[in-house]
Amino acid sequence: MKLLYKWTITLPLLACLLFISGYIYDSLIFQILAGLLLMGSVMSAVHHSEIIAHRVGEPFGTIILAVAVTIIEVSVIVSLMISGGQDSASLPRDTVYAAIMLILNGIVGLCLFIGGLKFHEQTFSKHSVTIALVSLISIIVFTLILPTFTKSISGPYYSSSQLLFASVACILIYAAFIFAQTVRHREYFLTKGDNNHDFKNKALVTNKALSISIIFLVISLTIVVLLAKTLSPFIETIVLSYNLPKTLVGIVIAFIILLPEGIAAIIAARNNKLQTSLNLALGSALASIGLTIPVVSIVCYSYDIKLVLGLDYLSMTLLMLSVITVMLSLNSGRSNIVYGTVLLVNLIAFIYLIVYP
């Protein structure tokens, strides 16, 4: 019984009960309650991911959280695409683009700003950042830039063979990054003292605690997917009622999905572990594209949906501005508050130019 008093267990169970009851469709009050329980389930997923991460150690912990969040993203996108058909053909592009912009400008920007505000200057491995950014830039170009300029099909589309090539390229690049992060160059991604810290944490996390966290991580992720899918028409109605562009729906979904990693990364930066923050942020950005696009491509092929991938020129410009700013901010291995401020301004510009293009 004591177990049920823990909010990390109670909130996902309450969310499941609300979803199964069907009351979520009845009134605005239940929809708001569902939104609150969704956020609580996201936080529960963060908590259980961190417990699992303590047991497996770094950088495996950050990988688990990044992959878990990406599973949420992929599940939400796929479920909405299957129900929406061709009308949702641009949803993967909009959500992935929004996720990348929120990660590079929002999460990284906040981490650099908060870390700089508290510690004046923080250090990290520039080798790890270079590996991540080289991989990320290549995947971004393959998935979001090139489709606008290829000539096989007019418009922001890939032909079937081009989409297959881009999907395989994403998987290969992401696999190479994971190999570098966990095997070949693992030391680049560790904060000083991580090995000793991990050894102590492993002893603190019992087999029972690990089993409970694995079970409730799965439950939390599942209910987040189901609630996000159920509430997405409600979110879209609110956005359209204020005459705002439909693209904002993708940003809201991406924001909800990225909340676990964002909070975990900010907490790490406040604890002077900027390396962990960057591992979370950049690893999540890579997983967001590198795993989402191949899965979405399979779904589009199966349901005969013509996938919209290429960005327009304004979006490309903002994306390249974000990538270049992050590259320059992280090329020295030292951070300060100025870099964080510039990235946060980029984020504000991204949202402003969506509302007022």
C-alpha cells in the first residue's frame, strides 16, 4: 500500500483509469485533468528513467532517457498519421523540426544560461560535442533540407528510393554515434568522477526498485502516448480558435514530449554537470530524427501516405542559424551566459516567426 502513495506510481495509474473510463471525451474539465495527468506521467517517466540510469551508469542512462522520449515521439506521430491519413503527411516534419529547434535553442540555451548564471563558466568535452554535431548536421541535411531541392519529385518530397536511402543513412549515422558514445570513445561523454558515482548508485538501486521502475516507465510512456493522441484534436481546436497557424500543434506536441529530457538536462546543469546536459540534449536531437524518420517512412509506405519532409526557406534559415550558433557556442569546451542568451533569443524568434511569418 505504501507504494501507491508515491506520486511517480499513483499519477500514471490515475491517468490510465481516466483514459479507460472514457470520461476524457465528456467535458472540458476532464480534458484539463487529462492534460495535468499527462504532465504528471511525463515526470514519472523522468523519475523512473533516472533510477534505471543510476543502475546502468553513464552514458547509458542518458541514452535510455533519449530513446524512451523518442519512443513517445514516434508513437504519437505514427498514431496521429494513421488516423489522419494524407492530411497529417507534414506532421512528422513539423514535429521533428520543432523538436530540433526546442532542443538546440531551448534545452541547450537554458542549460548554458542557468549554468553560466550560477557558475559563471562550465566545462565539457568538445570532442563529444563535435561527434554529436557532425552526426546531427548530416542527418538534418538528409531529412529536412535535401527533399526541398531534389528533382525526382517536385515539392518537398523524396521518391521511394530516396526516402529509403535517407532512412538507412539516419540509422547508420545514429548507430555510429551510439557506438562512439558507449564503446569506442565513451570517455569523451563522461563527467569527471562519473565512474565512481555510478558504482555507488548501482549499489543503492536494488533489483526490486529496478523492476518497479522498468514496469512503470513502460506504463508512463504508454499512457503519455494515448493521452497525447486523445488530446491532440483538443489542442488543435484551441490553436485554430485563436487563428494561429496549425504548425503550433507540432510545437506543443514536441514540447510535451521533450519535457522529461529538458527537466533532466536543466537539473544536471544546475548541479554543474553540463556534460550530462549536452549528452541528453544532443543525443535526444539525434534520436529524434535518426529514429523517427525511418519508422515514419515505413508507416507512410504501408498506408500509401506521401510524406512531406522538406522545409521552406524561412525554416531552413532559422534551423541553420540555430545549428551554427550551437556549433560556435560549444567549439571551445567552455560555456558562459552569453551563449545561452543568444540561443534563447533564437528560440523566441522561431516561435514569433511561426505566429507572424
